Amino acid sequence: MPGDHDKDKPWDTEDIDKWKEDSFKPTDNVGGTFAEESSFATLFPKYREVYLKEAWPLITQSLKSYGIACTLDLIEGSMTVKTTRKTFDPASILNARDLIRLLARSVPAPQAVKILEDGVVADIIKIRNFVRNKDRFVKRRQRILGPNGTTLKALELLTQCYIMVQGNTVSAMGSYKGLKEVRRVIEDCMKNIHPIYHIKELMIRRELAKDPELKDENWDRFLPNFKKRTLSRRRKPLKVTDKSKKPYTPFPPPPEKSKIDLQIESGEYFLGQQAKERAQKERREEKMKERTESKKREREKDFEPPKENGAAKAKKRRKKDKT
């Protein structure tokens, strides 16, 4: 039996988006001013000083509309944001904190200001700790960019996010879903999985989402499965000199003689310090003589006259004449 609440709602039409989040307005803040002041500060590198000084009026103007005050300290090299009595949105101070973080990580001011809008969030990914070797780190970071920045542009188009690779971090701006994909791609890239595999997967997912029949189905059968090749890690000797089969003996091979044993055999062990040094010097001189002689022989090879065919023919003729 239908209840009393099951009545027609003429205002509830199909064109209304029930998941849409309305923007927070000053009229929505019924509580009035905040009880305490909230503030966030971050340091910025020296090379950003000139740019921030030029772009600071734009940042101040953008934050003023949300009732947030900001200060740029060039002596300490820091940026600070804090709430005022005019601040009406409690979440705006968190967006302002992300704004100064992005500015410190070389994101241009016009792009960084977009973080104050609803539905835009930021994520700063630290990538230096993934790889210890500096050269390997630089190569893998370059993979994120790709030739002429093509890989980065493809990621931006597929994830609908802004990505900035700077130093030891990657700054990203966009929706939560897009940032999740960006983080996965970048972390896997630093773990030696090329971004092109993820780009292929994202392209397939994008096409499948457009198809109304396959929209709600499992996509595992369509996605590429890239198997990781594991090569044999068994250590092999660099040089194997003797490969001939030796006769079996139950006795183990004799132990290799140590340096002291060899010195005792040669009698060097019982010599004094000066005598040892003298013997080492003589050995060194002998080796040097051998090297110089071998080099001299190699040089003289270039000046050796070639064998002439005429002399050989003359000898043959003499032999024929004798016979």
C-alpha cells in the first residue's frame, strides 16, 4: 500500500543534477566570523623570488575575494596565508595553502590561482626517494616528459590534469579521479614501468566509457596485459679458461696460497723494511722496462719495409736456372 509521502514532485525534473555541489556563498556561513585565526606558511627557492614579486598583486587580488590575507617575505624567503574577519568559507584557507605550495614548486601564478575554484585539487608527488642513483633518476624523470614533452601532454589530455615536473617533485592539479591516475603513472614510471603502457590503457578506458553497452561491464578483457620479463639472475663466471673434464678425485683441491705464504717461499717475508722496498722498486723497474720495450717494438713495426714481390721472383728464376 503506498504511503502518504509518495506524492508527485513537480519541481523534481529529470534535467536536475542531484550530484552537483553548489558553491559556498557568504550567506551560507550562518555562524559568522571564525573563532580563531588559521595560517599556513611555506618556503620558496631563491630563483622564484623575482617571479613571485611580479605575480604577487594577482595572487593578493585572487585571495581577497575569499577574504584571505597573504604576505610575501623576501628576507626569509617564505609565503604566508591566513584567515581574516571577512573569511566566510572554512575550506578556502586549505585551498590557499595549496596555492602557495604550488607557487613554490614553479607552477605559473595564473594556473596556480585555479586551485581556489571548486572541484580543483592539488597533489605534490615526491619522486626522489624512488631511485638512489642520480643518473638513473634523471633518465626516469625524463620519461615522464617524453621527447619534446609529448608524453606529459598525452597524460594531461587523458587525465584532464595540469602536470608540472620540477626538481625532485611533480605537481598536479585537477579532479580527484585524474590525480589518482597521475600519481599511479608517475610512481610506476619511477619504478621502471614506462608511461606509454599506462597511456595505452587510459586511451582504451576512454573509448570504452563512450560505449553505452560496455559502460557498466567489466573491462579486463579489453585492457592490455603487459607481462614482466624476469631474466635468469644466476651469476656466471666472467672467464672460463679450462673447460676440459678432469679425472674424479675424492680429495678436495689444495687451498690457494696466501700472500704471506708466497712471501715466505720467495724469502721476502724475512727481509727488513728497506730490503722489501728495494725489492718492490726493482720489480717495478723491470715491469717498466718490459713495457717500454714492447711499446718500442710496436712503434718500430710501422717503419718496417714491406716485402717486395720482385725479390721473390728473382729467387725463383735463379732456382730454375740452376735446374
